[in-house]
Amino acid sequence: MQSSNLSGLSIEGIAKSYGATVALERVSIHLAAGQVHALLGENGAGKSTLVKILSGVVRPDTGQMLLDGQTYMPGTILDARARGVATAFQELSLPSNLTVAECLLMPTLRKGRGGLVSARRTVAAAAEILARYDLRSVAPSALISDLSLAERQRVEIVRAFHHADRVLVLDEPTAALSDVTWLFDQIRRATARGIAILYISHRLAEVRSLCPVATVLRNGRSVATVDLRQADDDEIFELMVGHSKASESVRRSRVTVGAPVLEVRGLTTPKLADVSFTIGAGEILGVSALDGQGQRSLFYALAGLEKRLAGEVLVEGRPSRPGKPGDALRDGIGLLPEERKTEGILANLSSASNIVLPILDRIGRRGFVWPALERAAALESARAVELSPRYVSFRIGDLSGGNQQKALLARTMASGARTLLLFDPTRGVDVGTKEAIYAAIQAFADRGGSVLMYSSELPEIVRLADRCLVLYGGRVFTELAGPELEERTMVAALTGYTSAPLARGAAR
Amino acid sequence: MTPATLDPALSASKDERRVTRVRPELVTVLSTFALSALLIVASRFVSPALGSWGQAATVVSLSSFLIVAAFGQGLVILVGGLDLSVASLITLSAVLCTTWVGPEAGAAGILLIPAILVVCALIGAVSGLGITVLGIPPFIMTMATGIIVAAGALGYTSGTPRGSAPAPLLALMKGEVAGIPLLLIFTAAFVIAAAVLQQATGFGRRLYAVGASARAAFVAGVPVTRTVVAAYMLSATASGVAGLMLVGYSDGATLRMGDSYLLPTIAAVVVGGSSILGGSGSFVATVGGAVLLTTLGTVIAALGIGQGWRTVIEGSIILIALLLLRENTFARIRSWFPR
Amino acid sequence: MTTQVASLPPSAASPDRLVRLVASGAVIVTILYLILYGLYALWEPSALTAYTFGSLVNNTAPLAIAAAGETLVILARGFDLSVAGVISLTNVVMASYPVDGPGGALLSLMLCMAVGGIVGAVNGYLVAVLRLQTIAATLGTMIICQGLSLVILDAPGGVVSDFVADTLTDTLFGFVPVSGLIVAAVVGAWLMLRRTDLGVALYTIGTDEAAAALSGVRVARTRFLAFVAAGMVYGIAGFMLTAQTVTGNPNSGSPFLMLTFAAVALGGTSLSGGRGGLVGSIMGAALLMLLQKVLFSGGVSSFYTGIFQGAVLVLAIVFSRALTHLLERSRA
Amino acid sequence: MGTWKTGRAGALTTTLTTALMAALVGTAALGGPAAADEKKIKVYLSLSYSGNAWQSEAANVVKALAATPPYDKLVELKEVISGTDPQAQISAYESMIDAGAQGIISFPVSATALNRVVKRGCSKGVKFFMYDATVTEPCAYNVSYVTAGFGENSAQALVNALGGKGKIFLSRGVPGNSVDKRHTDGAMSVFKKYPGIQVVSEYYSFWDDRTTQQETGKALAAHPDVDGIWAQAGEYGAIQALKDKGSKLVPVTGENSNGFRLALMDPAAKQAGLTGVSAGSPPATAGYAFKLMMEVLTAKRKLEPQNIEYPLPWVPADQVKVCKGQKFEDGCNAFPPNVVPNSFVTEVFNPELLPELSLQSALEGKPTPGATIQPLPAEVKRAPDSPGINCQPCKAPADEYKVTKVEVKPAR
């Protein structure tokens, strides 16, 4: 454990409530300069609130923070930056109308003649920043809206690095990154300069490779600070959830694969060429690919969100040509979309309303969907994904990302679809929630449903899938099954046998 | 408070952080009605004859048109739109009612009343399709349909609407059943039916979903286009009903009949706490907003000061009401009463 | 970098700025304007005289400036109904307190902008600090302004100084309308504003308020300033309206309410914020005013004017969307 | 809206637009300026907003007269509706002047805002005839009843009916309107003389029946014991509001709606306490103004621009008489309820000045079969100056608010 130390950031007894909702009860952490400190905790443990307090977005009700021995209580993001504290947020905070350069320099851009903003100087300054952090592949004049999710995440991270002279907060920085080498390099360089880093991630392996110490947050309190070299995964897990965890990584028991449920023949879209496969009843087919290899197009074309150029899709023998997701649902295909924030949740509504959306007509009595009926149906669906009943009547936008994801999975499963298209179902989700989601997916398959699942995490595929398609350049590069379905083979296949193993695969 | 070490009491994975359960919408509804009642009582100071049941009855009858029209406006706002054709549709249905049906209408003539509402609904469908299929902003599309419908009504009547109200509408607006004004019964029934439609049917729930996020609702399989078009059709129909009620009330139609209702419908919805951006709000709160605005009108009308200052006071009270109805205010009041 | 970066689609290079510009509302509405003006000139040859054009510009200036002000608020994702109130208020203030001569005109202009700025500050405070919904708060201030206008002038009348009445509606060198120069000055100020941090922040909070806040933009301050600036611009609109009508009228602002929003939307500014610009709104206003002329010269009159107006409004939007679509497809 | 699905609406939009734009240009081209008949006198009728009975009747009589021989061969009349926005009317006048108008007959929406364009028109030889509402530009002809004392005369009639004592409502017109102010000032000049008269409520009805009904209803909630109502146009709504409240009616003075006139002669209403006077703004002014203009344009009359007063219609309750035919004949001045709507403004006729008109002209703008234009009396009545209404700057005569129609009873 760290002793009280003048250099770095000390957080002492911080508490924060929103009205009657208590987000943080008592949190104390010391971030030492030059060290990467992990923050672990389930979704809803209070991590986001702590991040907001550190970044100056909200002020704590009680408690104090000391930065290098001086009181630190930022009122705005700019206050925090002025003290050398910056954050790369989980929900990326890059306004989509700006260019990369503007984003990096906001709110004060470079001025030219007459004190007016000079686009040229702004771009030049940004190019310099991008170069400093080895991100030359992103053009400083590109619009944020034109970037891929991974590129946006990188820009977000670079911006935080740029403003963080003393303390850097990285909230799920790898959620959209398939490759973490670049990030880890930057982190090492930053710590070498004496910057304290608070690192938040659900990926324990990642955390172990970076951080010597971790603080565990549970129900709004910092319950323990542990030396990661001396604690094993189970101990950490127990600290996080408050009880020991069931054994992990059991390859799912293979049920006999039934008759074909989803048959795809020669599916072609502008980003996908001639993809064919079949999923049987009770089967989970994994999809693995690097960013942007057409996996999104595959899922969206099946769900009626993207136009098909050619190919045929049969659901239990009947052709399915959905023009919109509603049609796909009617054919028995349910989609869990990629972007939770924009395509998934209805932030203003309760979780219950979110969950029952596709089955409103079914749960009604004589056409009336009374609140009690909605709640009852939602509770039943929530049970399947282990979503706590108390969250069902909450505004879904107020829930943590993991609970939102559970609710969305509950919605997709409740829709009655026999084929689920799950696009990265555990993105940005903590360990406990992951387990619940895995269990729900397995249970669904065990009941005879068929699942097409893309995941950015290889172990997930290895664990859940019966077979796995590897997409490369919009085509099925290979199909792995049985003993081939393990991480090393997959890593090779992902890159089309072209390069060294990926960092993440190697790290595991 | 527990120190930052492992605490046995915490070993059970139980989240003890408290959470508020009072719904802000409920508070808005209660507040608007309470403010209205308060205004009525306080208006005794303005004139001794005010603050009576008679005044309350006036408020109910005057607010009924606004309530009906604001229902439609509220649905459209709920799906993230705005209906500027309310005024023209009120006028259109009034004009069609006096010309098609008229005072001496028999049973066959009465059947034309639903036909009028169908015309309104079709116009609403045009607005809705323009917005969903052609992607025209609701503001422009409904403004355009409004202008077109107004011009059509003008041309159709050559400027002079003929005829007067059919007997059933007169009865609706002025009749009584067992001493209770028929209008009150009708309005109450309308409010209940409309609130149930909005809050407790699949269609109503889908409206909320589309308003909260059209994209997410679409991905989740909601027929967004159909839902939005239906909202505009219902709005147009509600305006049509308000027009029919106005015909019964004033026993005739004029071409400017609806003009004074456009901004009040929006104001009623917003004062009732719905977000102008869609996805939130309840019809009962809108009713509260409509009643509050109408009460305000009757009280201010009795003030013995010039129209200029009267208008200033009206605007100020609307602002004060909005400030009082903010969620922050509720939170602050709640914090005074710790549990 | 590892290979996977190479396998990604190349990071979106600087997009084709020309296509973006052409597809922007301002350019499309200008194209529409030119088409309609051609039609107008075809039917009414005097349309091409400096006088007719000048009087059209005079007629357009108040609405164009009002729409310009409204754009500032709409870009920041708001609605400002107080535009109608401020125009009435500044109009009656000017007619009640006329000051003669060029210095007087300048003083009046300052007064109008101050009145508008104060109303804007009230709006800004209600919206940005007290967090009322924009449409509701500005409805309240609009009503209050209308009341105050009636208090100041209870019937049309008042006196407007000759300098304001004559010079501001005149033409320079026989072909440059003075009112056009004022509009140009507003545009100039806008182009400067766009190239300040505030201007960038304005678009940003309209696009994504949460992200803007996390990027260090002071959201409340930006929104407050947007309302103040908009109010001041409405003040200029009231000033120009007074110059044109040479009279005070406590109801003079009312017709502007819907028209400003129509002009903004026609100009390609998204009513949900973040996209568009002030030049488009000005051209949108010009298009609306031109439309009256075209319909008149085309022989459309009487009852059916409204039907054509509505149809053209819709068609203009559909046309611009279609053009944008075509351009985007040709780029792809 | 429209953004939840991507790239679907585009193609459809494109096709539709192309088709619609083509259609629009096509129609527009077809509907282009009709080849004007060079020999005809080009006259424009500029309306504010043809949204109420008054406006459309006024427009209809002008249209009917223009189609009555011999004018049907002489004049080419075009109607333009520009709304209540002065700027729109300025633009409309500009267009008319550019299009070579010889005469413009108009209901001006502002007494002062149009002056500049009117002046320009005059300098190009255009004759402006304003009916009912007026402009202060001296080169225009104003034909109006506004100076004829509606406010003070009807106020005096109400005072007389109340015996000089009682609580009254003022049901006014449009706030901030100069005609409303002229009427109200006139009325107040009378009411002030009677200490027993107490104005307990003053509200604006926008000259509309339904608004009057609602506003009167609100006022009645505060003052159920009202003794009389002085109303501008919309007066029939005031009577309905009284009826909504119960059986008691009170004296009401108002303008010329058919519903009001019928109510004044209804024995049951009289029994319940209704009496009053129907006076005020006559749409017939438009017809008179048009005929004057045509006589000037056809050089049958030499008349310098001036303010001309149209006589104030004045029908007390005991003089209401229902017409049997299509016109005001034998002193009748109202129509049966099944013939015209309640909001119909009866004073669209004038047996002496406008014998050409019938109900059909007022309702549909069609000429009366067989009628021909009759010459107007040579004399016109000059209107007194009324600052801000028909002149600026000028001084009102000392007897501006002189009561002319009824006896002035001394205050008790």
C-alpha cells in the first residue's frame, strides 16, 4: 500500500449524491506520480462518478483531494486541465462536427491574423500533437464524424495525454481498440515523465500487464487497494462483487446441433463479398475480425439495416428479405446493435420500457399495456440476464453501461427471435456482467436458439462459440472449429497470416 | 461510514445506496393543478366574484378546446416533431362542419362529422409522410400544410363561411345531463381515453420510444414511419375535434377560428413539463398546463389595468410557473423534507 | 504500427470541401433564388432594374436580419420566439424616441441593439443558467416584450427621423441598396464570429452538448452569449423595419415569428442544431420575400397564393435534400 | 426526423423532386401573366387578410361591381391577398406599381407604414383608394366611416339605455390598432362624463365573434353583475356569452353582424333585457370607394385626393327589419338566419350609393343580373382630420367626438 505522499494525487473520503441517489459513499485512493493505478469495480460501483469528479465535471459533496500537496477541487474541465489533470472518457467526448485538430485544441484554437481562428495553424499544431503521440495515421483536418470508432478512441486518448501534465485518467481506453500496443507504449512514456495514471478497464489481463496496484470500488466505496502482483484473479473478483465467483472458462457443453435455423448463401453488400454459412438450432457461431472487415455490414444486412446486393438468407427454410429491423424480427432474427448509446438504448425511458419494446403487442391485454403488465414482462425478461429487478423501473440512461447492455440483451431475447445477432455483446462491460451475459447466451442456445456473435475479445469466442468465422476484407477468410478454435490460431487467421501475433492475443 | 478496508458487513453484494422513487412527472401534474387552484382562490383579491365555482366552470369550458388540441400537439412533440398546422385544421374542420353538416342536418348529415375528421386525418397523414418519407423538417412541413389548408379553406368558402352549428354539437357544448354540463363529461372522457392511449397502449409506448431515439427504436424493430405518421394523423384529428367543439361553442365558423390556438397548444405541452425534443411527458400534465394557462387568462382578464401591463404580467407568470415547475425546484423542496 | 492499421480503410482524408460547400444550404438556396429570380425577370422585365432590386432588398432586410439572429440560437440547439417581441419593442422604442441625423441614427441603432441584447440576456439567463426549455422561456419573454411594446405605444404612430427613413432605404451609387450593406455587415460580423473560439463552440454545443462540455467548452456561457448576440441582431432587424415602415406599431414583430423559422429552415440550417449557417438563413429570407413577387408576377393571386407558398416551401426543402443526396452519391 | 434509416429515402426524394419541380415550373409557366387586355383599365384590389366575413364581403362587392356592366368591359381587376403584415402589403403595392396599375383599391393594414410606397405610386400616376382603414399619406384617397363617430355615438346610446348608471364592459378590437383606439377614445369621451358609468372590464376581441365570446365569458366570471356591454365588431359573441351564462341579457351596442341584428329584434331576447344599437364599419365602403375610383379613372369626375367620409350606419333595436329579398329594400336591414351566417356583416348594401348590389354580390362576388352601374351623387362628404388616422401631422377639430346620432342626456 502507498503511504501518504506529497507527489501525485490523493483522494480522501470523497462522497457524492445526486438528489437522493447516492453515487459515491466514501472513496479514498492515492495515485502516485509515475505509476499506473488501476480502478476496478463492477458496473455501477461508482467509477464514472469518480472519473467525473477527478475531471471537474461534478463536484463532490464531501471529502478532499490533494494534488502534489495542494488542494485540488476543479469546478470545470478547464480547471482540471489547468492543474494538469485530463481524462479520456469512456463515452467518447469528441463533438462530431469538429475536425480532429479542433477537438485536440478546444476550447482555444490557434489564431492567425486579426485574432481570428486560423485553420492552417490549428491543423499544424494538431499535427505536431498527433506526431508526438505516434498517431500520424489520423489526418488532423479529418472530421470526427468521418473517423472509425477506433480512430476516435485514439484521438480521445491523445487529447487526454496532451492535456495531462500531472494526472491522466483513462476510462476504458481499449473498449474500441483491437490493438493495444500503441496505447501501452504511450502509457509507459507518460509514466516515465512522472505522470500519475488512473487506469480503468474491465480487462483484467490488460490491467495486470500495466498496473502494479489496483483499488477496488464497490457500491460507492473504495473497499481495498491491492498489490496486483500478489493477488490472484479470484481474490480480486471477490473484492469486486463481494462473493467468490463460480469457476470460469468452462468451454460450453456442446449440445447436439439441430436442424439449420439460419442459412446465408452468397450474401454480398458494398462491404461484404459472397459470405455463406449455416447456423443450426442450439448453435453459437462466432465471428472474429479486425476492425472494419465487414462484420458490421454482415450483421446489419441480416437485420434489415443495410441493403443487400446479392445473396439469399433463409430462416428455417423460409427466405428472409427484411427491409427494416421490424421485418427481421418478424422473420425471427433479433439484433443487438453495435453502438449502445445511439442505436441501443432509449435513454429517457425506463429499463422496463426499453425491454418490452418489441413485444408490446404481445404483453398487452385487449390492446392495453398497463404499467403493471409492462413491469411484469420486463422483470421476467430481466431475470434471464440477471438484471437486478430494482433497475427495471430506472431510467435506463442512468444505469451503468453493463446494466444497459443486460437490458438490451433482455430485449433482444424477449423479442421471441430464434436467431440472435449479437454484435460485441460485452463491449465495455465488467467481469460480473460478462458472466451473466455469457450465461444468458448459453441458456438461449441450450433452449434451441441459434446465435451469430461477433466479439472483439478472442477468449469470449473461444469460450462460447461452437465454430468461428474469421472475416478479412469482407470475405470469410477461414472457418475454425473444434481444436482449431483457440486464440493462437485465431490471431494468425485474423491478420491473414501476414504479421506477428497481436499484442492482446499474446498477452493472454 | 466505513473505512476503505474490507468490511464484513459489505461482503454481501448488496447495493445500499438510496434512490429516489418520486416521479417528477407526477409532481408536475400536481403542481400545475395546484397552481391553477391557487390562482382561482387568489383571484378573489382581483374581483370578489372570482374564486367561485362559476369561474372554475368557465375555466373548464374555455380550456376544453385547448386540452383537445394540445393532446395532438403533445403526441407530435412526443415523437420529436412540432405541428404548426393545428390552427388551420381547427379552422378547416369548423368550416367543413358548418357547410357540409349545418344546423338542419338529419341523421345522414351527422354521419358527415366522422368524414370531416377523416379529411383532417388524411391531411395529417400528408404532413407525416412528408416528414418521414421525404425527410422534410416537421417545422416546415406542418407550416406548409397549415398554409395550404388555410388557403384551401379560404378558397372553398370564398372568404365567407356559411351555415351554423348542427344541433348535436350545440347540445354537446351547452347541454347538461343530470345537472352536469355535457362538455365536462365529454372533456373528462376525452382526457381519460387520451391518457390511456398515450400511456397504456402499445402504440403509445412506441411513441415514447420513437421520441426518445428514432434510430434506436427503428433498430429495435419499431415501425418508426408508421408510428410518426399516426402521431400526425391523430394530431390533425384532435385539431379537427377542437374545431367541431368551437363550432358548437360559437354556433358558427370563422376562418380565423384556430389562429389563437397554435402557440397555446405548444405552451400547454411545455408548461406541462414535456420536453420539446420529444420522448418525455404525459398527457395529464399537458391538461394541467392547459388548465393553468386558461386560468391565468381569466384572472388576468379581470385585472383593471391596461392591455400592455396585462400582457407583461401574463408573460411573467408563465415564466414564474416554468421556474417553479423545474425539476431542480422539486429536488430542493424534497431536500427540505428528509425521510 | 501493426499491420491491422494498414488493413483499415484509410483514415478519412480531408473530405471534398467543394462538394460539402455546394451541398450546404446556403448554396442550394442561392441557386433556388437565382432560378426564381430568373422566372420573375421573365414575367416582369422591370425586375432587372436597380430600383426594383433595391426595393426588394429593402423589403427583405428586416426578415433576413431577424433570421440571421435566430440562426445563432438554432445552431446552439434552441428556439427563440422572442424575435417577434424584440422587433416590436425596438420598433416602438425608435418611433417613440426619435433622434435626428446620422449620429441620431447611430444612437438609435445602439439603443435597439441594447434593448435586444437585454432581452437576449434574460433569455440566456433563463435557458443557460436556470435551464428552462428554450421554446418555453422565449415564449414568456416574447409575451412580455409585446406587452411592453403596447405600454410604450398603444396605437401605431410615433415619429421616425428622416435620416433613418430616407438614407437607410436609399441606394448608393445608384445600385447598392444601403439596407443590403447593413445585411452584409451582419454577414461580415458572422464570418468573423465563425472564426473565433465562440463561433466554433456554438456549433459544437448544438451538435453534442455533452461532448462539448467534456471538451472544455463552457456550454452555459456559450449559450448565454448566443442568446445575447441573437437579441442584438433582432434589434438591428427592428431598426431596419422601422426605417422601412417609417412608423411605430406595437404589433409589428408578430408577422416575423413564423417567417424567421421558415427562412432559417429554408437556408439549410438544421432546426435541431449544429448544422447550417447564417448566410443560408439570409438567403432563405430573401427567397421567401421573392416568392411573393414571383407569385404576383406569375399571375397567382387571391385565395390560392397560400397553396403555392406552402408547396414551394416544401419543394425547396425536397429539392435541396435531393441535390445533397445526388452530390453525396457522386462523391461516393 | 428521417435519420433513423440511412440512404433509403434519397432516390425516392430525387425522383419526386424532379417530377414536382418540373410540374411546378410547368404550372407556373402556364399560369404566367395573362396577356393583358391593353384597352382595359388595370386595377388591383389589395386585401389584408380575407379571413373574416367583413373582409371577404368588401372584396366581393368590389369584384361584383367590376363585373357589372359597363365596368365589365372597362376594367381588369386583380385581387391580391397579402396578409396582415405591412411589409407584405408594401411588397404587393410595389409589384402592382411595377405591373402598370392605374388604380389600387385597398384595405391598408397600416396607417403609416405604407406611405412611402403609396407616395411612389402616386408619383407614377397610380390612384390609391383606401376603404375603411386609412393611410396618412395625402396623395391617397381615404374612404372611411372611421371619423363618423361610431365610438361616441354608440357609447351615448348605451349610456342612454342604462339611464346613465351601471357597470359596463368594453369589448375592444385589436390591441395597438389605431381604429380601435379612435373608437375607444370616442366612447370614453362619453363614458367619462357620467360618474355613474363604471367600466369594470376592458378586453380585446380582435373583431372576432368567437374571441369576443370567450373574452366576454372570462369577464362575466369576474363580473356577473354587468349592466351593459359596449362592443366593437364581434358583438354577436358577446350576446352568446351572456346567453351561455344564463337567462339575463343586458343592453349591448355593437357593429353590424346579422346575428346581432336578429338578436336585437328577437322578442325573447328583448324580454330578457337586450336592447342596443347596431352601427359601425360597413363593407359597403369598399363598393363606394371603387365606384368613386372608377369615375375618377374614367374621367367622369374630377376629384383631388382627399379624405371622404362614409356615413355611419345606425340601426337601433326598434328599427331592425328583416329583408324578404336579396337586397335592402323598403328600409329592411337584416336577413333571415337561414340565408346568411350570423357573422355576415349586413351593412354591405346602400340603396342610394350602391343600388347595383345584391346578396349574391356580397357572398360570391358576382354581379346582380340585369344591374348596371349607376352614377354616384356628385357630392362627396369630406372627412374631418384625425391625426394618425387620415393625416399626419394635423390637428383634430375641437368637436372631434361630437355625438350626432342620439340625444345627449345630462349626467345625474
